[in-house]
Amino acid sequence: MTISKETVKGKLAAYLRHEISVAEVVSWAEDALMEGDFIESDAGPIADVLAQLGVADVRAFGLMWEDCERLLAQLGYTARVDIVAA
């Protein structure tokens, strides 16, 4: 599977929308680091972000909103929040 910035952005977005858990993000990131084929031009930033996601289940690291914003910025994206009626 080829991993692009868009792929990683999608996983972070799914986490922020509570569609997947932090454990699922961590597991995916670990698998992607070991087995993934990165888009060559983006391999550095992708590997850096995946490495940080891979330790997000450790209490000292975690995965807070600010972390997601920073990781998305490393990939060239910004996060925004829309508030809608429930």
C-alpha cells in the first residue's frame, strides 16, 4: 500500500472525528512504518509523523488536539473546526 500525505491526513481526520481510537491510529502508524511504501518526495515528513503517531499510546506522549494540528502542519495541512447543531 502506498502511503501519501493524504493517507496520513485521512487517518488523523478519522481520529479527530472519533471514528477510530488512538489505539487504532497507533496500530495503523506502526504497520505503515514497517510495511508502507511512501511517496518518495514526501517520505521524510510522512515517516516523521508516523513515528510520532506510533508512540501516541504511551502516556508521556499522547495525542491531543495540539499534537494533531502540529502533525498536520508537518504534512502541509491545517485543521479547522466546524460547530454544528446536534
